[in-house]
Amino acid sequence: HGSDLHILDLRGVWVKGDETQKLQQTLEKLPNLKELYVPHVASDSVLATLGRDHSSLLVLDISGACNVTRDGIEMLCCGPSSTDESSHLQIVNIGTTGEGDVIPSNVALLIKNLPDLISLGGYTYVGKALLHLIADDDVSSVRETKLQQIHDTETDANTFDAIVKLCPKLESMYLD
């Protein structure tokens, strides 16, 4: 019943209340998803479900006014999995225009724990997230990312240096 489904696109679908639990139950039955689009409806519980058994997931759109916290991001990246496979997420579209809904330190957690990440979609404070990586860890232990596309706002010299140091595979950069 859908276990071979590779793409689930729920853009334009509003999931509220009890429907969130139904969404989680549905996602649990779709372990082979490669692309999931759930903008405006993602929550920590949805991310926890994805963190358990979705190692094949490559694209995740949780953009919009989503109810996602550090706990949810940790569960997505580092949650208990029934397989030994780590996440292969390459694209995570998170946040909305502006900084208010997802703070850069939470996005830094994604960058740190998703080694195949190439894009954070329209997230506009990637530079600040990279600065958090450097601030949170010993600079020499911070690995280069695979980010190929970034968007950054209010970029200063330190932020630009962090981008250059941590993003050698960068192909596209939009600075405000």
C-alpha cells in the first residue's frame, strides 16, 4: 500500500490536529520515499518519524511556517533508526524569508549531521549557521560541507570567510 512510493508532494495541503498523527502513520508506511514535500505542516513529530526509517530520503521540503524546534532537527538527523544506514538527505528546504522561524544554530545542526547536504533551499541565513558550526566546535575539527548552493543575508567579512572555508563545492551563492 504505497511502500514503493518515491515522491510524496503535499504542497497546498493543510494538515492540522489529528491529521498530523495520520500523516505520521502514513509516512511510517513509506520507507522508500526519496522526495517529501510537506511545507507549512512539518512538526517535530513528523521529523522524528522521518529520522527513524527513511534513509533513502534525498529531498525534504519543510519550508514555510513550520513548527520545528532543535529537538525535531536532532530527531531527524540523529534519531534512533532501525537500520544502520545514516541519512543521505541532500536538500532540506527549511524556513521562510527572514530569520524568525528557524534559528541559525538549529540549521547548523542540519549542516553538521547531514554529510550529503548540498542545499538548504531558500533558507536565508546559511552564513550565520556556518558561523555557529565554527563557534560550537574546535575550528580545526569542523569539516568542509558539500553545500553547492547557499543564500545568505547580512553577510559580513567573518561570515564570508566561513562560507569560503566550509563550502569549497559552492556553485551558486546569493548574498543580500
